[in-house]
Amino acid sequence: MIHIAVCDDEKEMSDHISNMVSAFFNRKNVDIMVLQFSSGRELLRYDQKIDILFLDIRMEEMDGMEIAKELRSRKFRGFLIFITILKEMVFGAFAVQAYDYLVKPVDKSRFEKTMDRLFHSMSCAGETCLLIQKGYESRLIPFEEIVFCEVVNRKVYLYLASEEQIDFYERIEKLEKRLDSRFFRCHRSFLINLHYLRRFKNNTAYMENGKEVPVSRLRSRDFSGIILQYMREWRL
């Protein structure tokens, strides 16, 4: 699920952005949750995950640029899109790594172009979601939800922490390149998320969901080193 926040002290504009966001991801068949904040202070009090933030620059209580700087100082890594009246007001956007800006009144065509680029970026630019396509359906799967992947006759089966199983067509070599270093190809047909590894014995990886995944003899030689590297990168 993608968590989206809209922060604007104009209720009409906040509703407008929220409705367009919902319609966009509904067409992509992606599950989202949209939260609305009427002030910067209200937003800063929120301590849950935000993947995409639409932030008005001009608000009465706190300036949107000030809010953005505070969020970035707190290690906020989500996509930031400013909502503004004048283009000239976004020159400071580079300092807070803004993804884009939308000028009021927000044009639907401009909004769609921004969202299309963002949707592509979430899956193809080093972010932590995997974009899968099955027929006409697209879906973003956070890496952290994937326990392991199995490939059978060019069809990928994703086993998720929620116990959901998703299948789609993909070559394992291409899939491996789209994932990050928390994933290890332990077998020619399997990729495991080391976060969910609970035990390794007799060329078998025992995963948190109770599944047992084979580890080839060739790859088992490197397994201990891979686990230590993972712990340095992701757990320290």
C-alpha cells in the first residue's frame, strides 16, 4: 500500500488533489491510503509512514518550505510535490529534494504527467517498491513485504509477509536486477529476502513464514558472507 499525504490549508484544494490522486491510482489498480492535513504543524505531529507528500508552499501557520526542511532533517525520504501559486516560489525546492511542483489552479493534464513520471520513478529509480504488471493491471509491491520469490517456467511467484501470493511473468535475471541487496539469489529459481531468513541448515533456508527454500551447493559457499554483509548494511 502507498501512503499519501496532502497538506493544504484550503479544504477545497486539498479535496481536489486527494480526488485526483485516488482516481490516478485506482486506474493503476494500486492500493493507497490518502491523509489530509490542514496545517504544517498537524503534519509534523504525524509520525507514520508517508510515501508521497503534496505540500502547499503558502500556508498561514508555517511556510511549506520550512515544513519541508524540517521533514528532511527528520530523514523523510518520500516524494515531495509542492503546490504553489507562482512558479518563482519553487526555486528553493532543490534544497529539500522536491520531486516536482504543481501550480494552482492544478491542471489535470499537468497533474497526470507528474504522476506518470512519479509512478515510473517509484519502481525504476532505486526506490524500494517493485512494479509488477499482469495483463492490464499494475501494482507496486514494497520490497519489505516480499519474503521470497520463486520462478517456475518464466512465471514469478511472490510470497508476501501478508501470506498473499502474486504471480506474473518475468525472467529471474531481470527480476534480480530490480531488487536491492537485501535479496539473495540462493538458487537458480529462488530469490530470498534476508530480512525474513530465520535459519540456514543443510542447504535449506528456513523463512519466517514457515516456508523452506533450497540453497544450491554453489551458492551456499557464499551464504555466510552474504548474511554478514546484509547485517552490516541493513541492521547496524
